[in-house]
Amino acid sequence: MYEIWLMLNILWEIVRGVWPALALLFVVWLALLVAARARLCAGRRVALLVGAIVAVLAFLALPSLTGSSLGEMRYWVDWASLAGMALGFGLAAGLFALPFAGLWHRRAHPI
């Protein structure tokens, strides 16, 4: 349980340091959602695919980016942390890809 609490504290400290950039990204994402609101459903598959690809790549790349490897992960908390981070990156990429895919779909197939 201590490891999970430590992970959440580290995440909180990281967010505290970059919250202006996260707030700006959130505003940009909202603006893109408003711009693509009519065609968001059309971009769901593309966004899901982008999110899945980013999650798999993050799962494979994150250990080496931290100076570790998949072979050094022996404790279940390590795997849970890695899966959580990879899913977080995939979710963020999919959510950001959704309005872009919707905007692209409207331009490619005008109604």
C-alpha cells in the first residue's frame, strides 16, 4: 500500500509543477471539441486506435526511459504502475486524437 501512496504523491508533485501547461492543454482540447462537436462520433474508431497504439508503445518504452527494463520488474506494483502510466498516456492520446479525427472526417467526407 505504501508504494501506491508514494506513486500518487509523486504524481501530485509532478502535476503541481506543470499545472499551467496542463491547463493550457485542457483549454486547447475543449476548443477542439467545440470545433469538432458535430462529427465526434465519426472519429471514435481512429481515436481508439491511436490511444491503443500509444498505450502499447508507452508500456514498452517507459521502463527504458527510466533506466530500467521489463526484465527488472518483479513486483506486482511495478507492473501495475507501468500499466497505469501506459493506459494514462493512451487515454490522453486518444482523447486528444478524438477532435482531430472528427475534424478530419468532416473535411474528408463533407455532408
